[in-house]
Amino acid sequence: MAYDGYSTPMDREFEHNHSHGAAIKATGDIGVGIGELGMSLGLGPIAGPHAIKTKLHPGIRKLEFVFMGQGKGSGQGHTPEQYGAKQRQALIEMGKVNRVDFTTHSTIGVYGLAGMDQQGNFSKSSSNYSLNEVKRAIEFAADISQGGPVVVHTGEFSRPVADADWNQKAGDPWAGKFEMYPEEEKRTSYGVIDTRTGRLIEQASKSREVTRPVWNVAEKGQKYLDDKGAEHEVTGNEDLPVYIDYFKKKVNPWERVPKLNKDQSGFEVHQMTWKELEREAHEFTVRAKQEWKEFHRGNMKEEDYRKSFGWRFKDAKAETEIEVRPEEAYIMAHLETTAAQARGWASYYYGDFDEQLGRLEKLRDARQIYEKIEHETNEEEKWRLKKQIGALAGGLVPLDAELPTAIIDKEIKQIERAIERAREGAAGQWVQAEQAMEQMRHLESANTYAIKEAADSYAQAALTAYAKTEQLRQDGRYKKPVAIALENLFPEHYGSHPDELMNIVEMSRKKMVQKLQNDFSNMTEDKAKKIAEDHITTTFDTGHLNMWRKYWKNDPNKTVQQNIDEFNKWTLEKVSEMAKRNMIGHVHIDDNYGYHDDHLAAGEGNTPIREIVKILKDSGYNKEMIIEPGADFYTDNGGFSAVSKTWRHLQIPTYSSGMGTGPSGKRTWNDVGYGWFGQNQPPYFVFGGYAPSEDFSLWSGVPLE
């Protein structure tokens, strides 16, 4: 029967296209079927396998278990170890019977594996705790799913947005397009870490200048002497400044001296801006690369290299790994001043230390002589001794006060106390100076430190996933590799931006390759790379990426819609880039309005989900797409409403044929999603007074009507 447009809701031919008042901008069938979409299930207050089974009744073919607890589990927050052998076997059989694939989301309580605490310190124990939480999920996934992704949140550390590397990339059309708040770039700060302990040394602020000496350098045309006494002239084409002492002799950067201002009878000081720190960081980087090359070529002694700023790069595998950041130069400037001050006090305390030692030695020798004389001299001759010792003591002691040995003893005690004070004061200051210099050799930007720590932990997790995969192969239960899937989380933390996420994945894969080749001496690099790619991937979350919308810098010369379109263009380009680089191994589908992660159903917010999914399908993506319910638990009929809304938004056909509004003329979930579910339809069943008693209900708990 042809549709005439005059049917009523009680007619069986009636079809209604509900759009919540907003037209859906359908672009046609994007090639996604219901079977390709799954649903996530938070394991917390829900009662285990029995509740899981009810989620399969609507026809879900993929179900993701999300562990809400960590540490020791509870009724409100389940952990993998709360599911014992029998429950795991029940889930396996449930999956086989219903032909459902399970995926795993490690605890939501872990935000990255770098091990950062709320104070900005990094702890190995904290990192290991989070790593073990991921390993628990990996073992669960191997048992239940016989492979597949294990989702891990990335949120390694807080970092500014305005001057992030990807937001300052030269030639990038999207550079400078994000900002957390006005003038963020001027007000940001960076943590600097002690690599020996992971402790936060200080926050380097871009808005604070650093006061430090103006160093004595050889100017253009000025001559200086090298360490062998040869004379050179500064041409002005040198890559690095030539530091000299007050005798025109070249000195090492860690021994540079302040410039003397004779007119002001003192040393020159200067307020360093962040731009100047950037230049100094570049200087340190160039110098560190030179020292690294000289050391590894055997042209530099270890004891000399050990004193340099570049010592912390000694284990670098390549020159490209060496970089000194401005925040590191900021802290180094402070430490260098501290070291210079300590050395100054050490010199003050030291004073005439050598002369005092010589004087003490003479007094001790004199005492031996006078002791012998006193023993052999009569009383009448001792006045002469007093006169001699008075001269020796500088006339400070009356001639007739005491015998020479007694006077010498007092003088010796005074000198010994003076020597002790000088020794302790000077030694303490020298220690403080060396500690400051040693600190310079063990500091690192929190950003680079955290990324390396995270990469190492992710590589360890991936090794566990690899071992479990091989065990599945041996047991004949293998379906696909167990892989950790790093999820882009919130924009305020590193790992949420696509460039950051891909960087962590690449670094983690490189670290895993190193570990594999260390553990298996006969493994080739190509094989190790393939294993790393199989076991380290990403979970791309549509809603999390959309939250970057709130930090987008609108162009005042463009309309509101043009700015919206511009942001959506950036979103789709980043998705396309990740897809082309084979960086997407798992997908979460949820929506929002760009502010918070409320997990709206697809099409209920402003995330371009249809376009994202189309890019994924066109790129050949054939893995899981998990719908993550959230708001619908509270604002609609429940979590499954998010699933049916997603089917509707993607215009997924309900049947292979039939009358409908879909691009192919097929009936879609857009036609029935708000018709058969939640609205009156032609009665294929009895309801009202004709319905059975409330004393009777289906085993599924679904009301008959």
C-alpha cells in the first residue's frame, strides 16, 4: 500500500519521523549495521552476570564491561577480581550462546600511568598501583573475551593548552586555535621534576622573570685563550657564547663568572624574560648535543661529562632525544645563582685557611721546644721565655702572665676553633654549591618526564597483554590479540588531544620494542614492532574530543555558524589523520555540547558523530563501536534509549526492505525509534483492561504493554 500522507497513528501503515523538533541532516546510509554497535555496562551497583544477561535481550551483539571500582572491590564498584572462575565461565558461555563479543574497560579510577599525585609529584609506587589495575583488566579480558581491547584512560598530567607543542606548531593551520582562558599563554606555569625522586622542584611561571648575573662573555673582535693557552678571536659567527674569566681565559659553561661593572663597583645582574629563557634553553640544547656526541666518540672524559649540564642525557639513544626546555632553564638559572652564592660563602669562610694551618703547625712545633726548655730551665731564667712567647703571640698576652706552653696552648685552641668554623662553614657551603649543580644534572620538565614514565608503564602493560595473547594461542582459545587501548580523556590533561594520544602510543610502542628485544635476544626489530602495534592502540571517544569545543578560539570576523563549522572541520581532520595512521583500535560513541562528559546519545548534542563514523568506515575500520549511555539513565527510559537513539541518528535500517524514510527507502530506526518505543502504535498486543494481571510478568521483567 502506497503511503498517502493521511494515515493516523492507529493505522498500521502510519509512519512518523520524529526529530525532537530539529531536522536530522542525513547524508545517507553510512554503512553501519546494528551488529557493529555495542553498549557499555558499568559494573557497580548492578548485580553481576544476572544483570548482564538482561542487557543482551534487546539484541546487543557487543558489550563492554566497565569496572567502576579499584583496589578492593565493593558492591558499588566492581573490580575484575570480584568475578571468580565460575562467574567468568558463565560469562564465556553467555557470550557463546548469544553470539556476543565482550570488551573490557579497566577501572575508571585510573587516569594515566605516569604516577602523578595531586601535588604534582610523580611516584613509582603510584604508577605501579595504576599499572596493576590495568593488568587485572587484561587478565579478565583474556579469560572472558579471548582477546580484544582493554580500555585505559589517559590523563597523565595537567598542562596548559595555549602554548602546547601542537598549538604552537609552525605551518599548522590549527596552531593557536585553542585557549583555556584569555591570556593563558602569559600566565601558564610548568612543573620541573627531580628525576632521582620524581619530586616536584618548583613551578616555572612564564609571568615571573628570573634575576641572575650577566655572564662574562667574549665579544665580537675580542681575543681569548683556550684551555691550552692558544689565542683565538671571536668572529660573531659562533654557534654558542664564549664564556671567559677575568683573565680572558675560556671557561666551561658551569664555571662561568659574572660580568664586572667597574663604574658601579659591582657585578651586573639582569631580569630574564621567558623569551630569553627560551634562547638559553636552545643554547643548553645545542651544547648538550655537542657534549653527548663528544662523550660517545670517546673525546670527552666521563669525569668532565659528569660535571656538565648535559649529563642527564647520557643514556639518550639518539641526538634527537636531547632537548632542554625553557622551564628547565628557568630552574637552572635559580640553581646556578644558589651555587654561586654558596661558593662565595665558602670562599669567605675559607679565608686565610691555609695561613691558619701553617700558623698552627708552627705553634705546635714551638710548644714542643718550649716544653723541653721549661723542663730544663730554672725559675730565674723563665722570664726570658715569657718575653719570647709574648713576641710569638703578637704581644697579646702579658709577659709575666703564664709560662710559654700555657700561652701557646691557648693560642692553639683559638686557631683550632677558627679552623673548625672555617672548615665547617666552607665545607657546608661547598656541599650546598655541589648539590645545586647536581640538581641541575637531575632535573627535567614534568611534561617530558611524565610522558617517558607513562610510556614505560604502558609498555609493561602491553607486555602482559602479549603474554596473555600467547597463552590463548597455546590453549587454543585465541580470537584476537589482547591490546591496551589508550583513550583520549579530558582536554585539561595530557593525552586528550589527538596529537598527544598518538605521541604516547608511538613512544609506548618504541619502549615495548626495546623491552622485547632485551627480553628475547633473537627477536628482530620488525617482529617487535608488529607485536607492539598489535598490543598498543587507542580508544577514540567522540564525546571527549568534542569537549575541546569549549576551548576553541572563535574568529571574530566569522559568523557563529562559520566558527562551528571550522571546529567540526578540525575534528574530522584529526579523526581522519588518526585513521590514516592506523591509530584507532576501538571506538566509544557518545555526545555532549562541548562542556562536560554527560554521555548524551548520538545526535542529542553537537558532536558530528555521523561524519566521524563515516570517516572511520571509509578508512576500513571494522572493529568495535561501543555506545556509552549516561544521561539517558536519568532523563529517558534507561541506558538502552541511548542505543536506540544512536541507531536512529545513524539511520540504520531495521529490515532489508520495506517502506521508510531512509536513503534506500528502507524502514530505519528514525521511523520507529520514537514510535514503537515510547509512543502509541497500532495494537499488535492487548493493553489496558484487556492486559493480564500485574501478578504475571515475563521472565525478562519487560512489561507486556
